[in-house]
Amino acid sequence: MTLRIIGAGLGRTGTLSLKLALEQLGAGPCYHMLEVAGHPEHAALWLAADRGELIDWQRIFADYSAAVDWPACVFWRELLLAYPDARAILTVRDGASWYMSFRETILERVENLPPLASPAMRALYDLGHALILRRTFRGCAADMRRAIEVFEAHNAAVVATVGAERLLVYDVADGWEPLCRFLELPVPDEPFPKVNPRADFSSALRTRVGGAGRSLKPTRS
């Protein structure tokens, strides 16, 4: 198996909905930050990549054909080079609403998550601090204005770098049509999976950490 879809959008832009949509379309399995809880051994590989070390990406993605959310979105350039036939999807949303969601879910938990407990929690803690707080936001994640600037600069860099024929700029609120058109797949008869509102974030995290390897269940909203 090889990566065919690389999600370049930062977390809280509908990445979990996209993961489930891709899997529903048969374009998965799809890697997501919550997968790290089921594979805590991957944390060392991601941290090595963060230090600039060359790693064999297939040690992470051998069982996946797509990847979205952190930590993959941090390495979108490297992954597009490593998988030249892959397509990129940049999930987007309004900057202010993105930040409110990010602050009340990911930021709150990364800043307050104790680095103890299970190997799964330790892996998420290490990656959250290294790849979200330090690498992505360079210590400014708690500053709304600066964090939104980072968010918008990230999106602009993806659009400026990835060729239009290889990139879908995508709002998950638009549902199946643009995604299926980009992937050249038929539109399913089933509703698009709208998941992970703020109230469900903790539940999804507990499901993955408490039951590594169990699949997440869509929650319609």
C-alpha cells in the first residue's frame, strides 16, 4: 500500500470528517493524529523527522493509503516528494472559527495533558508539544492573532506550492461533490460524515486512547 492522498490542512478544519469520508469512498485506510494513540511507536519516527532526520515513511504508512491532520500535515512538502503520484487536499475554514475550535479542543488538551499515564497518551503529548506548539505555531498558539496568521500562511504556502492539478482546496461543508470530482469517484448515496464537533472531541480522544485499534464511529450533526 502507498499514500495516494495527503491532507495538508491543519487540525480542526474537518480532518476527521475527511478521514471518514475517504474511508467510506474506499480511499483509505486514512492516517490521522488519533491513529498515533494506536501506534505509539510511531511517535519516535515523527520526532526524528521533526529533527530533520531522513526516515522511511513506509514504516508509518505501510497500512495506509491516505493521511490527514497532524502530524502528516506538518510534513506535506516531504510527503508529496516521497509520494510523487499522491494528490493533496487542503481543508480550509474561516480563520476565527478555526481558532475558537482549535483553542477549545486541541490547544486546551495539549497544554494540559500530563506526560505520564499510558504509552498512547505519552505519544500524543510528545507529538502535540513538538509538532503543534513548537513546530507549527512556534510558541504562539495561545495568541489568537498570531495563530491565525500562522494558519493563513500555512494555507497560502500550500496553494502557492502545489500545482492546481494536484490540489483540492476543500471545505468539508461542501460535502461529497467536490471531493468525489477531484478523486474521480462516484458520489455515495449516504450522507457525508459530519463528525467531531467540539463536544465530541474528548469522546473521540478517549475512544482512541482507551481502545487502540478500534475504529471511530461517525456522529451525524
